[in-house]
Amino acid sequence: MKVNIVPTIIAAGISALLAYALYALCHTEGKELLLAIVGGIGFFLTLAGCFAVRFEGERTSANTAVVAVVFFLLLLIANGIFAFVQFATPALVIINGILLLAFVGTEYAIAKAKQ
């Protein structure tokens, strides 16, 4: 496994911009920062998994990139919904936590299988 620095920095920048967008669009008063932080972490992990991480096998790299894009889109949709509706903190943390743990578990399974 190899992590490329420049794509990681780009992923961090995109994640920061998306997190700010969540902060600016959040309609739940007092929870803007929480949504931005949780969303930003999820966006960074998935974007870094898509753009910055490469494996020895091309198939493994392609599979992990596709999984990362799918989970990025899921997080984008979920956090977009949270930005426009009133939400409870546990719902935000649990949904994002489940999505991120499923992402990490799927990436680990793909990397371990060396497909």
C-alpha cells in the first residue's frame, strides 16, 4: 500500500470545502460545527481512499477506489440531508459512524483478499 502526498492534500482541501458547505447550510441551530467536523472527517477518509491510496495490484486499487466513491456519495447524501433537516446528535454520529466503519471494513476486506 502506498499513500501519495499530493492527492492526500487535495482530498483534505476538498473535504474542508465540503465541510464548510455543510456548516453554512446547516439548519439545526447549535450543531453546525458538529455536522461540519463529522462530515469533513468522513469526506476526507473516503476521498483519500479514492485518490491517495494505491495498492500493488491494479484490481485491488480499482476496487478500493470504487468502494470509496460509493461511500463518499452515501456520506454526501446523508450529510446533505442532515444539513437541511432538524437532527439529533446521536442520529448524526450513529449514521456517520456506521457508514465509516462499513467503509473501513470493506476496504480492509478488499486489501486482504488482494483482488
